[in-house]
Amino acid sequence: MSRKTNFVFKVLQVVSWIIFLGLCIQAGGFIFNTVFTLLLNPAGASKFWTEVDLSALYHFNQSHYVTLTVLMCIVTVLKAVLFYNIVHVFHTKKIDLTQPFNSFLKKFIDVVAIISFGIGLFSLWGAGFTKNLMDDGLHMPNIADLSLSGGDVWWFTSVILLVIGQIIKKGIEMQQENELTI
């Protein structure tokens, strides 16, 4: 590999670690605040993680509060799992650029596509749930502040990754045929 490629891989590895750690902290904050508010201090809903005010929802219906915060936790945990997989790939160094089409890369792309689909599913579910609460007249924070925005983009990414996975599958077949003919 050239020096430039090595540098790019190192930068991507550092950025992936930073994003992974940030998502772990955010997921932990969501989980902690949800449990803290439910078990110890209901006033915690007014200053949820990142200063989001969910007190109106908490006082309106605690089961709706639990549903929304669990959806927020699931989305954030799935994002952290996604970046864990990326960090893991960099750490294990199983990507071989001399033979880029291999079963490990195909499996990695498929896993990332499935996780992206899950993030999209739960994001859209949470956004729809929030919209229904707003339609009922409840004052709710923006879905971006709840980390539930962009569900359609995650689904779009999932489809793109599935297509790339199929291209890699065909590349693996062609690479194996090429190795047999040599």
C-alpha cells in the first residue's frame, strides 16, 4: 500500500474510534437517564440527555415515555454496534487490498446493511410515534434532538450496501474463477 493509503486508513480508524466512543457515551446516557427517571427521580425527564425536555410526555403517559426512550436507546445502541463493527474490521486487519473480494468483506457489508436497516426501522418507528404524540396535542422536541431523524436515509444506505454486497459476491466468484484458470 502507498503511504497515502496508509494515512487515509489511519485517519479513518481514528475517526471511527471517536464516533464509536461518542455513540457509546450517548447510548449510556440515554439508558441511564431512562432508568434514573423511572426509578429515582421523575424530574429527570425535564432535562433528559442533551437537555431534551420530555417531562410533558412523562406526565402525559409513562408507558409512552418508556416506549420513546427505548426506541431512542435502540437506535443509538445500533449505531454504536455499527461503528463497533467498523472499528473491529480496522483492528483485525482482515481487509486485504491485494485481494479485495473475499468472504470476510461480503459478510461485513451484509452485517452493516442489516444494522443500517434496523437503525432505519427503529428511527422511522420513533419518528412516527413522536408525530402521533404531537398530533394528540403534546409538545414534543424535534426528532433530530431525540436522535430519531434520518430513518429513510438509513434504509437507503441499507439498500445500497446490499447492492454492493451482491457486486462483491460476483467479484468473489470471478476472482475464484480467475485463480482456477491460472
